[in-house]
Amino acid sequence: MMSAAQSQTLVSKLEALQCHFTWDLDISTSLLNHRRDNLEDIGTNDGNPWMGHIYNRRGFIQYKLGSNEEAQKFFNKATEAFSRIRSADEGPWLVVNYGNLAWLHHHLGDQAESEAYLSKIDTLNKKYPSPSQEDLHPETYAEKAYALMTVSRGKTLVVDYFQRAIEMQPGIREWNTSHALALMYASKHSRTGLEDDILEKMRIAQEQDPENLYFAVHYLDQRAQRGERIEDEARELATKVLRNPVSSYSGLKPLLRVYRKYISVDEAIVLAEKALKNHPDERYLKRCAARCYNWKIFGDKYSRPKQDIIARAISLHQEVIALYPDSSLMKKIEIADLYALSHDGLAKADQIYQQLRESHLEPADKQMLYNKYAKYLYFQKRNINMSIQYHMKTAEIPHQSFFREASIKELEKNRDRGRNSICGEIRKCLANLQET
């Protein structure tokens, strides 16, 4: 039995570690479920150089979701994956992994095992010190960057951590590729678009990692955005993607977006259906196909889609909802909107929206639902006043998001027109928002 002083010393040592438990990765349960499903869809291809990092993230997510047994299983898998990929039983790449295990055993009440991992970390730090005393080890910087990418936060930090890792330990191919992707993500919403030096870094990374089709598709997309004709290359990439094992890193999802933007939505659907025909039981491919049908159905405001297209989309959405039970809120909203376009489906759409409104949702999810429901009320039910009420409900939820901004803009448009009977309520709502 540990004394209070010994316990406090152990906690202090744990808090000083560099690992997922100390990196401020608190995110909502909803987002945790999304990230768990996304990481699961990557698959377990032995040739994946990120596998150790992926298992570390999956372990931490399972811990946050309350499944310690699953967490330990994935942390142990991370240890094995690193040893297999690096062809060595030990190395600095295990420091973060052992830190995670030290924390997990502490939470499990096994303080002796926790201390054993702390001892292993101390041995690794002495044997493989950082090239610079002021900095973390490059392996730790890389792991921290991957962790932040998982929670979609700190894009600038992700770029910085990969940059530091590469400067201190150049030559690791997957770090260069990930760094170039991080630069691209960080520039995604820039008004000036991708800078020339970032595109050049992507070109170099592509040459160094030619088998990474996920990266190849993103590089192709960036070139297309600059006016290059890429249709033939896109189709060649599609052939390669279809040959590879099914994975969310296979490149299919971004390739379908390339097809949509630069070739056609119909060809994107053909490609998705072909992939699904080759692997009919893969849930990730069903999700990709469902997305393509959404583009087809909701992307053309001037023509009503055929009923067989809507029926296929509904069928796919039903399967995806069943296969992603904890992360399918958006698909439930989409299937309601699909039913609204089908023959005699408005009652079913109403029922789904009512069930969703009565369910327990976190603020961000409730905000998204209210914004989508406001649009449904306006376009499908022609209930303008009720639509405005739900835009106000969306705006009043104190969470910054695309959906909140969209609802605020809609309220401002209605206020400025001054034609609605509830303009007074709109003005009051917007005034209250400015005060908070």
C-alpha cells in the first residue's frame, strides 16, 4: 500500500510525462465516437507506417469512452506495431506509448505496474536522449502532432511539431508526407489558397512516398485547383485505389471529391459503386457511396432527382446508420431529408426529425440539428416562422461553428428585409447575441 507522499510523487511523475494523457486532448463524447470510427476504418494493414501511432490514439479514445480493457489492448498493440515497423524491440518511439500505459495502470489502481513503465521511460530517455536539451525527442514531436491531428485542433502546432521532428531527425518518409498534409490542411481556409512553397513540399513528398495514394489524391486536387487538367491521372489513380486494401487512407474518399469537382458526380457514383461491388460488406465504402448520392440529390437545385436514385440513397443511409450507431447523427438528418424528397415520405421525415429533437444531444450536435431542421422547415414544410425560430435556437447555443454562423446570417437577412411578422424577435435575439 502506497503512502500519501509516495502516491503524490507518482502522480507528479505521471503529470511530467509526454503522452496522450497529458496533452489536453479533452473532446466531446460525440467527437470521440467519430474519431474512434474513423481510426477503425483505417484498417490494420501491416505495411502502414502509422500503425503504432494509430493504436496509441485508439487506446486513448477507448479510455476516454470508459473502456479501460479496450484501451490496454490497443496500447499493447501499439507496442507490438512499433517493434514490427521499426524492426527493434525498443527505441524512443516507445516513450509516449509507455507513458500511456503508465497512466492507464495508474487509473486501474495498479501502481506497481505504473511505476514499472515509468522506469522503462527513464531508461529510454537516458539511452536515447533528444538531440537538443531544450526540445522534446523528435519521435515525441511526431507522436504529438498525430495526436493533435486526431482532435482537429491546433493546426499550426501540428505543422510546427512535424517541422521540429523533421529538422532534428530528417529522412523519415511518413513524417515528411504528414507535414505536407498538415501544411495543406492549415492553408485550407486561407484567402490566398495554397502557397507555392507548400505545393512544392507536396511535390517532393509525393516523389519520396509514391505508394501513398491518399497523399497522391490530395496533391492531384491541389494541382487541379491551379487549373491543371487532371482527369486522366484521376482515373489512373482510381484503378490503383481499387486494387489496394479497403481503408479510409486508401485515397477513395478524397478521390471521389476530385471526381465530383473536376469530372462528374455520376462518375463518382460509378466509382463508389464499383468499389462497393468488390467489397460489399465494407461499411466505409457504403459511407463513401452514400456521400456520392447526397451530392447527386442535393447538389442540383434545379432538377428533382429520380425516385430510384433517392431509393438507393435511402437504402445506403439505412445501412450506414446501422453500421455506425454512435456517430451517425448527420446520416440520420440526411435520411430525413431524403425521405422528404421521396413519394409520400414527408411524414417519415417529420418522424425522424421529431425523434432527433427529443434525443439527448451535446450542444454542438444540437446546434447542427437545429440548423438543418430550420432549413427543412423552410424548404420542405414552407413554415417560415418556425424555420426562423429554429435558426434563433441554433444561434443561441454558445458554440462557435459553421452552423451557428449560417443561422446568424439567415436571421440577419430576415431582419434586414423587415417583411416578417417576428422581426422584433429576430432583432432581440441578435442583440442578445452581441451582448454575450
